[in-house]
Amino acid sequence: MGDPKRHRKKYVTPRKPWDKVRLEREAQLVVRYGLRNKRELWRFENILRKYRRVARDLLSKINLPGREGEIARAKAKAVIEKLVRLGILEEESTLDDILNLNVENFLERRLQTIVYRQGLAKTIRQARQLITHGHIAIDGRRVTSPSYMVERDEETKIGFYLNSPFSR
């Protein structure tokens, strides 16, 4: 199992560390979404990679006859429902839509991005600062993690924390 005090890496570093095209693309994403470092970007790329792998596996098993096909269809429905709840996919999506996702779809659902897009902060960097300093709350509950994945139903409940000077 592993030591509970020891955290595992949640990202995978790129295979080619000095690939110019990748470095330029990553630098643009870090600036556009106000990420602290590229590890945050790599973490979301890893999440995307996992969902794409699950979708490929389920696509290969979904048409099998008998019990295996039923299990695969149930798992596919659960994965799609989770991504719809997160606001990454639309209601009538399929496994093929999961394969068409990119990392920007996940970065758009971060709390930092949504706070900036709703106009609670003037810049994406200010949104990060407001969140880490405890000025932002979701449904009255303070959230201090800028990379918190906001679900679709929580999106309308984002506002300033009750005791924050910004709430006046």
C-alpha cells in the first residue's frame, strides 16, 4: 500500500524535456490559466490521459456479448455522468466525445478560472490570490485551492466568503 504520510506524484513529466513546440504551448497555457508552475498543467494532462485510457478500454469492450458488455456499458455511463456533472461534457455525450477532450476543457473547470470568468477578480492572477487568501467561498464554504474542480451545480454558488472585506 504505501506510507500514508508520503504523497505520490499526481503527474508525469514529459518524455522529451526540451521539445520546443511543447514548451511554447505549455508556457501559453500557464500564462492563460494563471498556473503556478507546469506541474499543475501536467497534473491535469494526467487526469485527461486517464479518462482517455478508460474510454478506449470501454469502447473495446462495449460491444461484447453477455455480461462483459453490460458491465462495460454501465461503466461507460458512469464515466460520462461524472464528466457531465463536472461540466466537462454535455448531457448527450458518448465515449467518442471523451476522446475528443483536451486539457483546456479541464483547466476551464478550475475554481481560479471560473472566479476570473465570473468577474469576481480583475485578472487570473488576482483570482488565484483571492482564493488562496480565503476570500472565495462555494455555497458559504471557504475553498482555498485554486485548482478545485467546480461542478456544474456549484458554479452559481461561487461568491465571496462571508467575513471577507470583498463581500461588502
